[in-house]
Amino acid sequence: MSSRVNRLVAVGVSILVIVSSKGVFSGPAAPFDCASEVNGNTTTEEALKNALLCGTGYNTHQRPVKNQQDRVAMYIGADVMNVELIHNSFAKLEITVEISMQWYDAYLHWNKKAQNNIQTLSVSEKDIWTPILSAKSLSKSPVQKVDHCYQVKCHLSSDGEVMYSMLCTFTVDCLDNSLHWAFETKDCPLRIFTPEYDINQLSLFHFQRRLSYSVAGVLPYKITSFQMAIVNNSVSPEFRMDIVVERMVGPHLVVFFILILILMTLNLMITWFRIDTTVRAVTSITSLALHAIYTVILYWYANTKMHPASCLANILLGSLIITIILIGVLVYSMNITKQSSMGVPHALQKCYQSVTKIAILKAFLKLGYLNINDQLIKPSKKSSSAGFSNHVDHIESTSKDTAIIEQTEDSEEGDVDPTKLKWNVLIQPFDRIIFCGIAIAYALMLLVLFLA
């Protein structure tokens, strides 16, 4: 078995050697040396290069046109090969693109039949005229010269067509465009232009076959849009690429988002518990503690791990402020209920009289609290033998409160006396108003999150 494997490996190596010797894996052509003499051992391709490039007055710095009034028509296209996020930068990407260009050189053509049917020649980019290109991202971005490209390939056809390609890596400044909170989307424009030529000297056109972009995932980002455009203005012709890359950050943020929804629901439920019950106090304190802890965690996560989480942290901070307001209402209510001699503030009396007379809101304001067991009511300091009496007293007190509410609804405005109402009855319509305010605030915050 091992001998068969060794034979297969030997055959594979021999095939690679044979293929590479034929030039399939050959690298870029070396510059042609015109100083070397053409002798009998010179190949037909070398003789053709010598006839085209040596002794003809060919100038690599002059546009390849017969008349200087003519323009060089250049076709250009690009494929994005790789996208990488620059370390410690949320606004810069390193993009590797394969640039392909095609133009006609009026001086580099030959008769195929006279040159042993040679159709194409592989030449060095230093042997022929090539445009000087520069790249720029945003208006404030620095100009990058296209002189650090690699894997340069240049081929000549017998009719003078030049096919030129190279791999270039550019640092691109991007703009954040978060269409959805669970995605990190970046718009990365890249402009490739010729600073030494204008529209009267060189015109750019794009390859039709290069309009499509690869849909394969590019780590850590995926290209979701790749559009190209040619701008032939009087300053300098430009080849523009608008690259939109997107990274799915949802799996990291869904946990936080679900947690925020749970905390929001918890705050909405608080107002449906009676103000004098232990369950409201426990729920409010629990909500405050969870909000404070996870707000700190989420802000740390946004600053150190993932910048898009900052919008969720801001929502959680807003929910924390709402929780603090609910705690303030609870503490204020507890102080009033402890001071039995203290009357209801005059401002709240007037407000109570106003809101309870609005016909449209009356039905909603009369909604009762959630039914809870008596064990959740704050325990009395009296002995346990008086527990049943306390329960009866509570029922009677609740009945009196209900009777007062009904009397308030049926009475004229001048007969209402809110000072006779107990605080837990008077606060009920305000709890409903607080509930509506919290619901509206949460709706607005979520709307801003998804539309930002």
C-alpha cells in the first residue's frame, strides 16, 4: 500500500515539473534587455521583442498613439479578492482587488504569419507604456500610489491589444451605514484615477463582464454590494468602486436584546402591582439591580468587543432611568403611607380631579391591579392571632376604597374630596398614566434603534 502511495506521489511531482516547465505556473516576465545581441540561439519570441522594443524609438513614457490629438481608450475592471478589518480601527478596511485593464498600443503590433504565427507575447510592464494610477477613498483620505502591486501580468496581442492585470491592496476609509442593528454595514468607496492625464488624453470604460461581484464570503466581512462606475471628467478620468461589506453581529447581540426586552416587560408590569405590596417593592428593586449590572456590562462590551452594541447600551440606559423613576415613586409612596397624618399633596389632588373626569380615559384609569395573594401584602406588626382580623380589615378597607371611588365617579366636581382617599387608591390612575408613558418611551427607543 505504501509503495503505491509513493508511486502516485512521484507521478504527481513529475506532472508538476512538466507543467511548470511549459510555463503554466510561470511568474511575471522579466524586463527585456535590448543591450544583448541577437544571435542564432535567440528564440523567435526574443527576436520579436527585440524588433518591437529595441531600435524603434519606442518610449515607455509616451502615450501609445500615432497622433497626440488621439485619446487612449482603456477598459478597466476589478474583482475584490479579500477584505480585512484593520486592527484597532472601526472605520478602515484593507481591501485587496485584482485590477484588469485593456488598451491598444499603436506601436506594438506585428504580422503573425511573418513571425512564426506568434499570437501573444508575455512582456514586463517596464518594457511598455502603462498608465500611472493612484487611489483614494474619501475626500479627506490620503492619496495612495499604485506602485506596490504584485502578481503583475502583461500580455501583447498581434493586433496591438495589451492585457494588463495586477493585485493591489488599498487602505479604504469606510462609512458606517447600519441598516439593521444586528448587522455591521460599511460603505467603502474607492477611486482609481490617472493624475497625469485628462479626458482629452485618456478615457476609461469598464468591462461589461466585470459588473458582477463574487458572492463568496470574505472574512471577516461579506460583500453585499459591489458597484462600479466610470467618471470621465476634465480633471482626471476615474474608476470608482462602491463596496458595501457587512458583518453579521446578531448572534452576539441577540442575547442582550432579549434581556433588554425582558427588563422592559418587567418595568411595564411593575405599575400593575399595588403600591403597598411587597411584590411591587421586590420587583422594583430587582429591576433596578439588573438594569444597573447589565448596563455596565453592555457598555463595556460595546467599547471593547463590538461597537454596534453601543446602541443597545443606550436603550438599556434609558430603561434604567425609567426604573429609577419607578423606584422614586415607590419610595415617595411608602413615606406617605407611613405618615398617616400627612394629607395628599394639593397638586396631586387637583391632578386627580382632572384625570378622573376625562371620559375617554375613565375606563382605562379604572382598571384594577393584578390580583395577588394576601401573603404578598406587607405583614402586620400585630400578633398572628389577629391575622384573620387584619385580613377582614383589609377587605373592609378595600370595600370602602371602592365605594369612595364609585362615589367620586357619581358625585359632582365640588363634592370630590381626594384627601379622604387612601394613597393606594389615589395612585391607581397615576400608575395607568405611568404605564402609558413607559410604553410610549420604549416604542420610541426601539423605533430609533431599528431606523437609525
